[in-house]
Amino acid sequence: MSSDVGEKYVSVDFEIFGNVQGVCFRMYTEAEGKMLGVNGWVKNTREGTVVGQVQGPPEKVKEMKYWLSKVGSPSSRIHRAQFSNERDISKLEIHGFGTRY
């Protein structure tokens, strides 16, 4: 694989609404992010939602957005996925994919 030179990346923030806490949503999100090869983080909120950020090649980020909005963990029920602050970046600002507390 070539170096980062000339490659374009996308960064997007997300918030997932529904039955997404206590159903291993963060664990599955982290695993899906690693499988797709995107970088980012995921975290529960006090409001009962899950928030995070995803960075990577546009096509991979698009796949992750689909997973976050339509698939999720096996026991989750996603009512709505909100994506914001989507922007092009020249280099990745986050390394790896993890859960924040």
C-alpha cells in the first residue's frame, strides 16, 4: 500500500438513537470499524445515545455510516442515526478505533 501522500480521507461525527445501550453496541461498533479499516471512537452518552467519530477513505466511511444506521449490534434497535461535521481531511487525526468512557 502506498503512503498517505495524495490520499483523501473523510471525517464524520455520529449520534445513534434507539435501544443502543446495554446491547454491546460499542463493542460491535469498534469491531466493525477495525474490520473496515477505519479509525475513530465510540462512547455512550448520559442521554441514552451512542456518539462517536469515524475517519478513513470515503468509501469505507460510507460503509461504516450504513452499518451504524441500519445494522448495529444484534440486540440493538436503531431508531435514527444523525451524522454531522462531515469534512474532507488530508491526514487521519485519530489512530485505531476504540471505545471512550
